[in-house]
Amino acid sequence: MTIIGDSDEYDLLAQWVRELKLSDPLPDRILTCEIGVRKGMGSKIILDEIIKRIPKGRTSFKHIGVDPYDDLEYQHYDHTPPMHSDYDGKMMKQMVQDFQPYFQYKYLHMTDTEFMGSWYNHKVPFDFVHLDGPHMTRDVLTEAVWFANRSRVGSRMVFDDFVLYGMDEIAHALTYFGYRTKHMGSYKAMLEREK
């Protein structure tokens, strides 16, 4: 396996997944997502931590990983010109191979925008989301509001590299959906829906 990370504070991510409040009895379905999979460490942590908490056969669990890979040109940060990513087909093939043991994992080869468009009428709420794709404020805000509309009390969102975009504005916008900032590290921030 070559599942590795390209960020920091994966210990915080694991803690926040581990502390996710799941209703008692467990819900019929648990759904998690990561936007921006790259080499897979975030998705692996989410999968491992949720799998530990679910008795076999008791509830349905699916984790969705969304990443277009390919050598796309896009603006990654608010104040930088467009750039080419280094997410090539070889990296994608390795990631797909590495996640074969996880039947709970569903990889979608598309951008965040395509994903949000394709799941427009999806009604099942997301319990845990890790946003680690585009790092432009408008893109992260768009993702956050989309997921907030598909959440329930107790749902959590983790924002990676939040110091690179307008996290204060995003956190404020999410208060209108019942979210509050619960924990912040140096690079990752976690918000939880309280109402």
C-alpha cells in the first residue's frame, strides 16, 4: 500500500472522526466524503475510524472519495494564477488499487463541481466531510454550503489548510445552517452542526 498524506494534523482528523456522535441506536446509513483524495490518507483515516465503530451487519456505511486527477489547469488559491496539478493517471491508478480492500469506499473520478451537480437530488445526509480539494474561498464556501444542506445534527466538516482561504467568512456562513466551530489546529478546522 502507498496510502500517504500530503498535509499535517492527520491525528486531529482521526480524533474528530473517532469523536463523531452517532445516534443510539446507530442510524440505518452512515455516509462520509472527502473532496480531494490525492494519495488517500484522509479517506483511509475516515474509513478506518468509522469501520471500528460499526458492528458488522448493523448499519450501512459508504465513504465517497472525489478527485478528478489528470493534469488539470485550475486556480488553486485566491491570489495565485491558474496552475497545473501533479495529480496524474498513475497516481489515480495507485490510489484505486490501494483502496480495493475497502468495499465501503466509492471513488468518483470527477471535480467537486461535477460531483455536486450529479448528486443534486441526493437526500441521504453526510455525517462527516473532509474538504481538501480546491483552496479558493469561493470553492470551499460552495462545497461547505452544499454539504450543509445535506447534513443532520451532529454532522461534521473538516477544512484542510484553512489558513490559505477565508475560513472566518465560511464559518460565519455556516452558522446559518446550525454549524459551530468546535476545534481548530494549525492547518485543520472542524465545524459541527448543533441544530
